[in-house]
Amino acid sequence: MTQFPDRLPSEGALGPRIDWPAVLAAHDRWLRSVVYVRVGEPQAVDEVMQEVSLAAVRQQAPITDADKVAPWLYRLAVRISLLYRRKQGRRRKLVEGYARQQRPMDRQREPDPLDWLLAEERRERVRIALAQLPRRDAEILLLKYTEDWSYRQLAERLGASPSAIEARLHRARQRLRAELAALELVEVKT
């Protein structure tokens, strides 16, 4: 685990300090989308975002260039999300081992009333298709369509060029269409 210093360097040693509460508040929404895609559990987003905020405030090599904050936060969120998933995998393995030792219980799973609605079924298939995509593809699609960002905005926050973002989005849309076609949700045009 990373050790954090008790004190941060003074302002004069590294240049102007960044107002982390304001920066984190400004980037919170899109970072939550990134974390959600990476961890796949809505209830875990707050926990991971808390770790991201703590790591940003207590960083060992403080950032002085405000233009590089968004890409740095993106990489930090991805790294902490992966650490969270690893921790959850270990926990899940322990729980499954314990469950195998216990007597199995036959419980019937009650159907979700929303599953009967056609719109909910369609949303679920889209969620399934997104889950089948590589994480980077699902991440960029969610950021593009939930945040309604332009290619330039995506490029600034993810630390890539607009043409790279355009190419990634094109490939991600193609993969999503293929996954939806496999789920028989959309027709493939030939």
C-alpha cells in the first residue's frame, strides 16, 4: 500500500497549489461514469470515488499544471477502480468458499416487476451488451452519451487527441452494434 506523507510540501516549493475540493467537484460526474464502468457495481462508486479524492489530496508528487489534472484524475480513477475490483475478487472468493462449506439453501429468486416492461428489457439488453464490450469501449460510450461531450472535451479529459477519440468511439459503436445484434435487439444492415 502506498504511504502518504503527513505534510504536503509548501506552496513555494512546487508552485501554486491546486484547489482539490473544487477540482474534484468539477470532475466528479464523469469520473463516476469511469469508475462505474470499471467496477460494475453502482453501490461501489462512492467508495472508490472517496479513495480517488483521498489519493488526489494526499498525492506524493503534486501536480502543478492545471491542464494535466483531468488526464491524471482519469488514470488515478482507473487505477483505484482496478485495485477495488481486485479486493472484491478476493472477498468474493472467500465468501464463495464459506458458502460451499455451508448447507445450500434452495431459495427461489423472485422476478423483478420491471422486467415485464418492454423498455426495461431493452435497457437490460443494452447493459448486457455494454458489459460484453472491452472496458475502454464501454467507458468512452458512457462518457460520450451520458455527459454529451464533444470529441474535444473527451480528448481533454482522457488525455488523447480528438482524432484518437473519434476512432475509439467509432470502434466502440461498431462493437456495441455487434453485441446488440447478437442479443437480437437490433437488425444488422447488410
